[in-house]
Amino acid sequence: MIVDKYNRIHNYLRISLTERCNLRCFYCMPEEGIELAPKSNLMTYEEIMGITRQFVELGVNKIRLTGGEPLVRKDAKYIINQLSSLPVELALTTNGIIADRFIDTFKLAKLNNINISLDTLDRDKFAIVTKRDYFDKVLSNIYLLLSEGFNVKINAVLIKEINLEELTDFIDLTKDLPLTIQFIEFMPFGGNKWDWDKGISRKTILNLVSEYYGSKNLIKIDDAPNDTAINYKIRNYLGSFGIISTVTNPFCSTCNRIRLTANGHIKNCLFSTEETDLLTPYRNGEDIKSIILKNVSSKYAERGGWNSFEELANPVNHNQNRSMILIGG
């Protein structure tokens, strides 16, 4: 097992397949863009499989593919197919634009859990947030995936001037659809000009939801083990919603996640500025299991070592971290 010094067992690996994306969401990618790693510095298909097998041998039994946009990678279908041969639960986070091209691949791989990033239900706002005009495509693919029987969650980063007024519009999607909405607090990363004055806390969300639907109709439902979201539903609604409050109410005490970046670095925490290169030693034929265990054993108790909101909010600290698109969602 991969265990840290706080006895947290890490069995969940998030693999970024690419740094590339067909959207330009400002909270993920800096306005000035990013410098992509040379192709030679990125993991090949064979290296992804080889490194992943090492994690599985150490006890990882859940893998989520992320990016960038993981599905824009040319060999994404092949990678998904091959990873499905491992004794793991496969999941995916995508912006949904080309998900319709992968329906058969997902089914063959038994990849049933798909998170789709969608921050607004307004076509004009979508173009502002993403700098692209794919709103109709994303929405139609969400309905397609639901109709094909996939477990779909929508990830919405809440930002006051963008989508606060859409909070109940998102929740109303769950009235007749077996859909989960995950509201995510705006998080600080390199280059995203983070300011918590733009953020919306879990407390604020619950107050607004209680006021709109009535407190008696806001039902707390069970959270899965190691879940990042605190989950609720509206009485008699088919679907549900969750709140991922990384900034105001971190869930670090039950964290079981490890991130593998597209250039083969391991990050044991989303907020950590420290990374460990696995790709170079793997290419050199070295034992990477010991490197993995050492990296995770040194994991901080909370948010990459920033133990208070003030430390996390300090630009001197969070600007040392990579942009989200380079880490992997």
C-alpha cells in the first residue's frame, strides 16, 4: 500500500494524458497561454502503461484520466482500452466536446464514471469563460452520455461575477435527470489571478439553496468514502449536487489521491509546489516504486503545507504552483 506519515492510504491515481486543451478557461490556463513541454519530455503510451502498472502493484485500484483535455490526445482510445485491462476502476474528466466520438470506447473499457467541466448554462458566458464556441456541443454530449447510461457529473467552478446567479439553474437540472452537479470553489494556481473575493464558499451555497428551495427540502445524502464533495439533493429530485470546498473546508484528512502529470511527475497534493520526476528514473531503468513511496510518505497534512487560508491565499505561495492545465484536473 502507498501510505503517508498520517496513515492515509493512497489508492487513487489521476493521470494527465496531455497538457493540451481545446478550451482556454481562465481559471485553468493563464491568459498569456502556457509553454508546452517538448514531446520528448512527455510520457509515451508505453511509459504511461509501465508507470501505471507500478502504481497498481502498490495498491492503486482507481484511475481517473485528466488533462488538459485527455480526449484530444491522438492515442487516447488506445490508452483507455489498454488501461481497462488493469484491475482498476476507470474514470474520466473531460470538457465533453468530443465525448461522442468515444462512446464505444468507454463502453468496451467499462469506463462508466464521467465528469464534464461546464461552468455556465448560458451560451454567451460560456464563450467568455472558455474563449470558444462549443456550448451546444458540450450540452448535447451531456444528454447523450446520460441516454447511453453513463454516470455523469458536471463540474462547475463557482465565481461570483460569472455564475453565482445560475446556482439554482444547475440544481434544477437534477430534477428530472440522474445527474450530479459538483460545485467547486475557485482555487489558486499559477497565473490564474486568483482572488477569494471572487469565490463562493460552501456556507454561502447552502444558505442560498436553503432560501430558494426551503431548508426542509434540502436533504443531506451519504458521501462515498474519501469523497471530496459534501453531497445533497433537493427533495423529490432525481439527481443530486455536491460541494467541493477545498479552500474554505479542506478534506485533506481523508485524501487518497496522487497525481501523475503529463510529463511524468508525481504530485502528492494538488496544492503542493513540490514534484518528483518519475519519468527520468523510469527511462533509466530505476526502481520507481521506492520513489513513489518516498514521495507520498512526505505528504503534508493539509493543502501542500499551507496550513491556513492566509498561507494558501498568499500569491507568493500559490504562484509557485503550476497552472491547473499543466497539473491535470
